[in-house]
Amino acid sequence: MVPLSYYLVLSGILFACGVTGFIIKRNIITIFMSIELMLNGVNLSFVAFAANWKALSGQVFVFFVMVVAAAEAAVGLAIIIAVYRNRETLNVDRVNLLKL
Amino acid sequence: MTSNLHLWLIPILPLIGAAINGFLGKRFSRQVVSTVALTFSGAAFAMALYVASQFSSLSLPHVETVAAWIRAGQFQVDFGFYLDQLSLVMLLVVTGVGFLIHIYSVGYMWEDDGFYRFFAYLNLFMFFMLTLVLANNYLLMFIGWEGVGLASYLLIGFWFVKDSAASAGKKAFITNRVGDFGFLIALFLLIQHFGTLTFADLFQKVSALSPETTGAGLLTAIGLLLMVGAAGKSAQIPLYVWLPDAMEGPTPVSALIHAATMVTAGVYMVARSHAIFERAPQALTVVAIIGTLTALFAATIGITQTDIKKVLAYSTVSQLGYMFIALGVAAFSAGIFHLMTHAFFKGLLFLAAGSVIHAVGGEQDMRKMGGLRTKIPVTFWTMTIATFAIAGIPPLAGFFSKDEILWRAYQASWIYWFIGVFTAFLTSFYMFRLWFMTFFGAYRGDAESSHGHDAHGGHGHGGIHESPKIMLVPLVILAILSIVGGWVGVPGSLGGSNRFDKFLGPVFRSTSPSLNANHAAPGETAPPENETEGTEPQTGHSTELIFTGISVLAGLLGLALAYLFYYQRPELPQRIATSLGGFYEAVKNKYYVDEIYAAIFIKPLIDGSSKVLWKGIDQGLIDTSVNDAADGARDVSDAVRRMQSGNIRSYASWIALGAACVLAYMVWMGTR
């Protein structure tokens, strides 16, 4: 049996990767993928706790997160396509029309 | 009496005329504008005549309440109209003279571009003036009071492109505000102490009080404050300064507002408030002194003026002074009598002066007139009648009213009488001076000049000419009134019975039991209609006749002196003026009153406003604090806005940092 702490460390590493990618990357797709990475890092900790404490609610939460992530992906990708059509770039630093 | 005369129609009719001409008149032709104006002011006159015809069948005072206005607990004010002998006289004078001046104005203003505007204002004035004289409470009267001030302002500044006219309008308005302030305070006092402003209730409550013979009290204060208001509106010392400047307005306006009607509002108001004044003998004394001083003061200035309208303006101030003398000696009906005759002959004088100005192409300087007698005969004859009337030559209107005032003044104090007679002499002198300078001798002006000082730019004058008929008819009617107007008040000493005094008697006797009792006849209990107002003098008719003789003599002396100075020896006045030197200069410059006021009131006000209020408080305090607050807000925002970079990744970094901090904290707490 793999100890809970391993899962949690892996989950933390995944989340940290996501945060780092989100902050340092300029490509909007990469940023989007970083968000998915963070979500999955959290999901991992959910299922780990659920398995450890034999409680189903953690697993249920994961399903919710997945559904929200799927919805988010649908909307987010649509936005990305719209942005690309208008701006011909996926660099977030160039998408700054509202900036002063 | 239940009969309803619809008194509200009388003021409303001219208002309708004003509204039609004011809003639509620009598109109307002159014929339509004058028809509208004349119809509505004439209708008001017709209503007034109808009211007069029904008058004997009314129970007086006749009150008609149209609508409720203010209801505040016990205090209430209505839109109500009050008709008694006093308001009937005022009503007939205002509508009658007003209507005649409307007719005259059609001819006088025909060439003016603001024709419709002029008649809109004139009708508006009629509305407010009629509201003033018909109001059944002080507040409604105050509306009329302020309204005539507004109309006066609009009409003085009628030719507002002319700087002097615009500032004369402002001067009149502001000076009147000073008086209105006193009036308003008096109203507050009345509300506070009597809880009502309605004439009937108020005077009933006032009647219950005893006269303040020993010391000045509430009624004296109210009386003095009312007199401040009256001094403003009726151009008495110290607030008379606006009236001579008001001559910047068109001449019919000077005739209607600044001679016949509006300036007499103060006289009317004091007479209306007689119940208060009769119980405040000290206030009455002040009224009499102000009247006496004003009469004398203005008459002396009148002698030195060369502008025909300015002479008449100072004459008006002086004659108003006479009316206040009468009020001040509690001879209210004598004051109103002089008010009426004055409206006739002074209105006529102004209209005739307007006709003269019209004839000589807008010239107002008498030194450039002369010899007009044969050239404008109708104007000459009507003006002659008016001049003799104001000079107090019997049997013209002014003689009777002035004689009545002087006689009553003598009964109060010989000083009033003496100054009054001397003023009568001065009046006669300056009026005949005007008469001789204008109509006799050789013409001193430039006949072909048609530079329009008055309304006659581009008139195309072909020399001196008589005015059109529409201007002459009112002159003739007023001339007739100036002759016969005094006959309603022929005193007992001349074989008359002073019907005017008896007619007004009930108004002034109804609430005046006490003041005249000092020198009242023992048989004072006789029914009012058999008595003159106050007391019939016991000194006998022969004494009164002597005084009449003296005042006539004063008038004739003025005539003789003017004849000598301005007809026989025209070089004399100049020599006398030179020999008087500084005094003459002072009088000619109106005793420098305007300059003194400017130094005492206006300059400190301007300095205080510009240096303290403007530069100090407005710019220094208010502007600075507002600007500093704005600058501070901007500086803080400048610092704070750097966080709002708009860069998503920097936001994300902040969130991550925050989350890390929370996490670290939780770990640290967990490991403790």
C-alpha cells in the first residue's frame, strides 16, 4: 500500500507545476493546460483522501471537478479560438486592449 | 352681501394679455399686438367701472375669496380680493390711467422693435398692480408688490442694449429690495404676533390694542418696517435714488409706473395699514418727517435739472413726499386724494413730455428746446393745464389736494406746513421753469437732428411736428381729469363738502377710535357718513381760507419768479447759479447722494465681495480645499494603480503568493 503522503506530495508537485506554468507561460493554450494540471493535482489529493478514509464524498467531488473542467474547457477553447481569429496571436501579453 | 363681482377677473385679464403678447407677440403684427394689449387692459378698466357701478349696493368691505393658498395650522392665507372705498379709488386710477397710457403707448412705441415685448410687460405690470391694490391680505399684496418691481425693472431696462438703461433697471430693483426687506420683516412680525395677514382679521386684532403713545413697541416697529418698504417703492429718503434713474425707460413707462401708479403703492400700503400706524404715533411722526424732507429735498434738486424727464422725476419724488406728509399727520384720505390727482396731472405731464420729446426727435435736454408753443399746440395746452394743476393754481386738481394736505399738516405742526408751502413754491417754480424753457422763447435745438435718444431711431423726422392722434387723445382726457379731478374734494371753506374725504371716511374711521380723539370735537359720535375722516377743524373756515390763500400765493410766486428768470431775463439764472457757487453745484449734482451711497455702501460691498469673499474665501478656501482633495486622491491612486497592471500572470502570481502564505501559515500553525 502506497502511503497517503506519497499521493499528497505528487499532488502538490502537480499543482506547483500547474501554477508555475500558469505564471511563466505566455501561450494561452499552455496556460489553459496548466489550469487542467492544477485541477488534476487537486483531484488526485481528493481521491487519495477518499481511499485513505474510505469516504465516497471525495470521489464524488472529483466527478464534479471533472464536469466543471469539461465545461470550462468547452467555453475556454471557444474563447481561445475567438481571440485567435481576432488578434491572430495566442500570446496573452498581446491581448491587452482593455489596458490603459 | 352674497353678490359675486368676480373681482379676480380684474387682475387676470391683463395677465392673459401679457401672456398672449409675451409668448406669441413676436409673430403678430403691430396692429394685433396693440389690439390684444388694449383689449385686455380696457376690459380690466371696464370691469373696474362695472364694480364701481355696483359699489353702492355692496356691504363694505366686500371680500371675495377665490382659492385657498396656504394652510399651516392656525395660519392661513387665501387668494382673496378686498374691495372697499380705498381699493376702489386705487382700482379706478390704476385701470383708468393705465388704459389711457396703453393707448398713448401704441403711438409712442410704434417705431420700436420691441413693440410686442413692451406691451407684454405693460400688461404684466397691470396684473401685478391690480393684485397689489385688490389683495385681501399682506402676502398677496406682497406678490403684487414684488411683481410691480419686476415689471418696473423690465421696463426701465427696456432698451437693455443701452448700458445706462440696464444699470438703471438694476439700481431700481436692488434699491427696492432694500425696502422689500423691511416690508417682509414687518410681515414676519405680524405673523408672529397676530397669526394672520388677512386685513379684516388683522385690523380687528390691532384695533383691540391701545395706542403706543408712551413708548415705542411692537406696532411702532411694524409701522417703521412697513415704512421702509414704502420708502423703497415710493422713492422716499433714503431710498429715492432709483426713481430719477428710472427715467431711462420709455416715457409711457415713466408716466404709468414711475409717476401715476407703482410709486404710489407705498402710499396705498401705508394708508391700508392705517390701523397699525394710528396706534404707533412715533412711526407716524417718522413718516411725516421723511415725507417733509423728501418733498423739500427733491424739489430743490428739481430746480437744477435740465433733462425734462429728470425734472418730472424729482417732482414725482417731491409730490410723493407730500402724500407721506399727509399720511404722517393721519390725514389718510388727503394723501389718497393727492395720490389720485397726482396720477392725473403727473401722468399727463410725463405723456406730454413724451410728446415733446417725440416732437423734437428724441431730445430730452430742455436747454435745446424752446418756442414749441405754436408748433405742438395740443401738447402745449395739455401740458399747460398739468403744470398749473401741479403748481396748485385753483381750480385745477392739484390745488385742492395740496391745499387739503397743507391744511391738515398745519393742524399737526406748523413746521410741516411751512416746509410744505415752501416746497409748493419750489414746485411751482421748477414746473414753470420747465414750461417756459420748453414752450417759450426761441427754439434752441437742432430741428433736423433725429438722433434717437429715445425710441425714435430711423423715424425720419421732418422737423418739429405734433404727435399722432392716438397720443393726443389720452393727453386731452387726462387734461380734463386734471381740471375736474379735484372737484370731488372741494373743502368746506370753499363752499364744497369734500365728498372725497367723506367717501373714504368709513375706511379710515372704522378702526381709528383713538388717535384723533386728542383733538376731536365733542360730537364725535355722529354717524360716520356725516363726518370727514378725523376731525373737522374747529378753527373755522376763515383761517383755512387764509392758508389756502397763502398756498395759492406760493404757487403764483413760483410762476412769477419762473417768468422773470426764464422768460424775461434768461441770463439771470446763470448769474445766480454762479454766485451761489459750490452750493449750486452740489444741488445740481443731486447733493452727491449717489456718490455718497457709492462710497458708503457700494464700494465696501464690492471690495468686500472681491477681496474677502472672492479672492479670500472662494478662491482661497473653497477652491483650494476642493483642489487639494482632488490632488490628494490622484496621488494616492497613482501609487495604488500600479497593482492593477492588467497583466493576468501578475495577478496569478499574487494569488499564488497569497495562497502560499496561507498555506505556510496553516503548516506553521499545524506544526506548533
